[in-house]
Amino acid sequence: RCKKICPYETGALMRGHSSEISDEEGLVKNGQEYWVFVVFGTSKMDARNYPQEVANGLASENYMSRTFKTQLHKMGVLD
């Protein structure tokens, strides 16, 4: 879902996404170093927190476990 809604200019951010799923948790990663600037913004660019949008959608669909929410919160992605 992150790939589908991430900002697209060159496609590098979209291609940088990968995921890992275990019995207890799922992780979404991005290999592009600039993802943090896109998600959290800069002094010249507004934040585009698309992982938060995905997490909110999953939460409303009851897909997201408490562990996943906790991990995203620790990373600063969830409010």
C-alpha cells in the first residue's frame, strides 16, 4: 500500500520499498536515504506522511496489530 500512495517523481522512492513479515510483526522499509525528508518534511518542503495514511487505513480495517502500531510509534511515524 505504501508503494501505491507514495509521492512519485522519479519512481526511486516507490522502488525503495520492501517488507518483512514474521509471525508477530510486519515491517515496511525503504532503502532510499531521503525517505525521512519526504515523510517528516524539511524547512522547504511540507511533510508527506504517507505511511501514516496507510497505517490509519489498516487500523480502520482491523489489520494492524498493537505490536505494529508500537513499532511505528517508536520510529516517529505514528502520532
